[in-house]
Amino acid sequence: MSLVPFRSDIVGSFLRPEELKKARENFKKGEITREELRSLEDKLIIDLIEKQKANGLKAVTDGEFRRRWWHLDFILGLNGITKLSLGDISMFQGVEAKDVESSYVSGKISFSKDHPFIEHFKFVKKYAGDAIAKQTIPGPNMIYYSAVLISQKYHENPYYNNLKELEEDLIKAYQDGIQAFYDAGCRYLQLDDTAWGALSDPSSEKTIKKFGYDPKELVQKFGDITEKCLAKKPKDMGITFHMCRGNFQSSWLYEGDYDLISKRLFEIDNFDGFFLEYDSDRAGDFKPLKNLRNQKIVLGLITSKEPKLEKMEDLLERVKEATEYVPLEQICVSPQCGFASTEEGNHLTEEDQWKKIRLCVELGNKIEEL
């Protein structure tokens, strides 16, 4: 079984320091240069790496401090993708998002050899020390779903003659991207994805069918695409999957259990582990875990959306519930999502954030003792 994911792990994003938020605003206004912003990002990321290690984490990230969005910053760095501005919209439950951006496929998809995320990873690895540098990127179906299948912009002027050609280029782009991260020294890569969450969300079914697709058929398609993206994965590289239901200022986008998707998702043997959100009733019960094979399951039992700290006895009880469907040695734990999937961040303080991290590490230690 792979070293990663660790018994106590993280999804990846952390609350942006106020100093960084202010600097980003100053950069937008033209009051500081990109080099000055980059210098501050470097300093704060080094500080964050040390905090992660000091709080007991074995995998460290850059907290996504260089990103505005958890997914778009990577996607827009690929060739063949164009940014799409949506304005102010209420995508999430009860929260209006300002200056929302999306993307659509506008040309031939390929991985750019000078993608900025490669250098971003190298920076984390340089300062990770005895911890493993973890890189997070959005999964391929984020592009396939949002930038193609349900993109009105793409349907109005499709670049590809058919979806098969598009899928082949998308798969090749991810294979090249995975190899590029590996060549840069990455041994722990995570694919984050809300598209799978849309398939199991009852309210999204209408949108999917409007564009002529069936959610059940897309489960198979998503699985096939992801599987092929990982087909050339290096043997000594750990790759995990995080299925997210949306995470914006403590709000969410999708709901629904894992019944529809778990069998196909868990069949993807090149994944070393799966991060699944289990911090609320929206995720359903643990029964779908019976479809797990030899990979690890990372139970997102600790919410990143609110400051209230979970009780250890409750968390241990939930872990024991999960062992009805999967062996204890395959169970890991983490917060249910990142603390700041966008630069705004969730509604809790940095102190709350680190309390959650320490609780997660303590929970992992107690699981070791069971």
C-alpha cells in the first residue's frame, strides 16, 4: 500500500493572511509590482510550510496562496482554454459570489511546458524539508464538464469535430502534466473535483439533461477519462482524489450521497486514496465504502466550514462506523475540504484553522492505537 495519503492528511488550501489579501488588492490597483507580490507570497508560503510541520502534518502544500480559485488558476494555464467572466452570481447556497470566472475550451487542449504550477511546486519542495511536498490540481472532468458539456459558450462554437477528439487531447494534456510534476520531483499529487459531485446532486440533473446528457452515463465517462489520464502514472508517485461538493465562504454547491459514483470511482486502481467529504448529512452514509478496493479512504469528518471544534469521542465513533465497510488499516482522516478554496476563505479564524488541523492529527494518532 502506498505511503500516501497519510493517516492524518489535508486537502490543501489554507486561509490567506490579511497581509496577502491586501497585497493582492494593491496589485490589482497597480500599487505594487508582480515581483513584489511574488516576494510576499514566497515569504508567507515558507511560513505556512513551517506551521504545517509544527502542527504535525507530514504532507505540506503552499496553501494555494498563489491562486484566486482552487481550479481556474491551473485550468487557465493549459493551452486551448479561455477565461469566461460570469459577473456576480448566486452559485452557492445563500452566498453571492463576486466577479465569478469560469472557462471554456476554445482551441486544442494541451499541457503547457511553462505552466506556472511546476515552478510553484518546486518552491514548496525546496522548503518542505523532511515533509513531503503535496501538489493539488483540478481533475480532468472539471474541464470536460464545466468547460465543454454544460458550457453554452462551447456549444455555440465548438472547436472539436466530436467529443472523442477532445477527450483524447484532454487525456494527453493530463498525462503530460502528471509527468511534468513527476520530473519536477513531485511524489504526491492530488486531483480535486466537483464535477463528480454534480452527477450525484439531484438539483444538477436538470442542467445535465438540458444539454442532452445522462448523469448515470457520465459516471462511466468520467471514470474512463480519469483512468486514462492516470494510465502512465509513475510507480513511485502517489496520486489521490478529492471529491468536493463546493466550498466558498463556508457555503456549498452540491449535495447527494456516493451511491451513484462510488463503484466506478473506486475501480480506478491508479488512485492511491480517495478524500471524501463526510462532515454533514449531505454526504449520506458510509455504505458506498464497501466498493473500495485496496486503496486508502480519507474520511473528511472535520469540517473546514465553521469554527466549532468536533468532539474526539464523536469522531472516533464515526471511524468505528466506517470499519463496518472498510478495514481500519485503509482509513485515514482529514478536514472535509480546504479552508480557502478561493482567496476569500471560509468563515473561521486562522486560530480555528490550526485547532482543526491539530484535532485531525490527534485523531489520526488515536486511530493508530485502535
